[in-house]
Amino acid sequence: MLGEIDVALLFQTDNDLIEMRKHFHRVFFDVFNEGFRNFISGNWTRAQKQFRQIETLKRAPDRPTQVLLEFMARTNFVCPDDWKGMRAAD
């Protein structure tokens, strides 16, 4: 449709995004993506473990991962019964 942007495609074609991401290994993205899938699906115990691996892989703090961990920590990493797979941005 006219005016729509394919964000996923941008990560493969936009030179700035390519340059920004080149310092990360494939394993980093695999672990983060799996953790995020678990976060969305409500398996917060597994998501927590995967997100904690990120800092080990990166050898530095990762703010997006920290934000997700802080959000899940509000409920002691127990997914709420009314979880719909998303949260409002703070």
C-alpha cells in the first residue's frame, strides 16, 4: 500500500541500521528474539533467563533488555493472568 514502510526490510537495506547492528553477533539476536517471543507469549521465567544471557553475550548492559526485565520484575517475573502479549510504553 502506498506510504507504508516495511520495517523488517529496513533492517536489511538501511545502511545506518546495518552499520549499527554489525557489532552484534548472530547468537545475540537469536537469544534476544527467543527471549522476546517468550515475553510476548507469557513465559516470563524463560524470558528472564534469556534476557539475562544478553548482558553476558554483549559484555555490557543492554538497555532494551533491562527495560523488559524491570517490567517483568514488577510482578516478580510472574505473567499476569490478563496479559495480552503487549504492554503500554512508559
